[in-house]
Amino acid sequence: MKLKLSSVAAVAALAAASFGTQASVIAMAELSVSTLAVRNVTDPSNITFLSSSDITITGGSRVSNSKAVLNGVQANGADSVASATGSADAAMQCVGACGNAALLAAYGGVLSENHSSHISSPIVPGVNYALGDSSISGSAISGGAAGFTRANGQVATATNYSNANGNLQNEISAQAIFTANSTITADFFGVYDAYVRTFIDAVHYGGFGSASATATNQFTLSVFDETAGVFLQFAGQDVWRPAQWNRNISTSTANNGSAKEFHDQGVLDSPDVILTSGHSYQLTIAQNSTSNLNAIPEPASLALVGLALTALGFARRQKSIR
């Protein structure tokens, strides 16, 4: 029995159509801390932000880096290094359909540096992309720092996967100089916008193919008293790790294949710490956003592709022996 090429084409088209039904998987994590500053809370009736008259910054550095990978193909990657009070702004990295009109529209028309438009649903028509971005500027010690990390991605075709990272680290060695040689009680004050989302279209993936999506924001702050040789204690902890800035969301078809989202914005302050006059301190801030996602075709799709290839090979063999 001979198999016509038209039949082969039909099988191949059916296989392609089956792959085309695979819908979007997204993972997005963005953390913007627009203000991070140290306050003097010794007198609850007169809380003030510390300034250069209270603290002298003696050294330190900042590092910002961004990365994006789609199906094993990585964007060039970028990093930026600055002084303790300089701006470290790693260039946004994007790989995949970064110039797609629908993708640009979803981000308000632009994918530019430190852009924080949140996407609450998959981009239609479906595209495959990954992007990472990060920046840090200002001074938490005097005037207020700003930190931004973003890791977004979407895969809309089977056998696709992506991951992205935005990371920053800030290390400052500071000499505490207080008026009247006094010791103060202080806290860290932050204004933020935190967003984490994952989505899997269960209509197409649930029970057939498989997919997973994970999005994470992480933030830690520690202060080391170099003079005393100990870390300051935030309510008994060596680090301040606010729950609002530390979120991890994961979903998979093995789970429920549904959408998950956390979005919170506002202000918060850390537990109080004691800054001792004349002591030297090192402040370390680490912040990162990550996204990881993948889509694996349903077995039926793989079977159809195998059938199409087998049929095509059979037809060619029959044609060659005529």
C-alpha cells in the first residue's frame, strides 16, 4: 500500500496544529524599592532620616547584573559596578521575540531600562521571550537608595524553556558619626512595589503535556558592626528579610496548572537596631528576581510528529524504487 505525499502533508499539518494548540506559560518577578533609608527612631515623637551629618561613608561598592536565556540561547549578559553611592545600572537583557508588537504593547509600548509595567495575563498572539533587568542608585545611609530587579518570561510553544535573572548587591563600609557623640536607635524604611506571577493554560496542558513556572523575589539586608565584630540584630535575626519582598510562586501541570499571583505595594520599616557612636559598620543589601519556565508537548503531539516523519520517509523510499 502506497502512502501519497498529500497524506503525509496532512499528517504533518495535523501535528503542527497540535503543537500550535499549546498555550502560554508565563513567570514574572519584579521588585522595585523606590526608597530605602535609615531613620533615627530614638525619639518616637520626632523620627528623622539620617543624613551625611550623622553618617560618613568611607568606602564600598555596588554590583548590578542582568541575564536572559531562551532555549539555551543567552543574551550577551550585562553587569555594572559603581562606588558605594554611585549608580549601578545593568542594561536590560532580552532574547526571543523582543521586538514583537504584541509584546511591546503589553509593556506599555517599550521594554526599556527599569520599566516596571506588570503583565497579568499571557501575551496574545503567544510569543517566546525572556528578559532580565536590574539597577541600584542613591544611598540608603543618606538620602534614600532605590533598587529595581525584574525577571520576566513567556513560552507559548512546546519544547520551549526560558529563565531570567536580575540581581544587585550593595556593600557599604560606613563610619558612624553622631551629633553629641550619642548612640541612637534606628530602623530601615522602605517604599516598594512587589509583583510575582505564574500562569499555565490548563486547558491545553493539563493532563496532556507538562509545564512549570516559577517566579521569585528575594531581598536581604544585614549590618555588621566591624568595631564590635558582630551583626546587628533585627528582632533576634542577623538579617532583615521582609516577607513582602521575599516571595516565591510555583505552579505546574502536576500541581494544578493554574494562575498564581502576588502583588503588594506600600511602605514598611525594619525592626529597630542600635547604632553605637564611633563604631564602623558594613551594610550589605542583596536583591534578586528570577523566573524559570518550560513547556513540554503532550504525548499525542510527539506521536503525530513521529508518524509524520515515518510516513515521509516511507513515501520517499517508495518513490525511489519506482
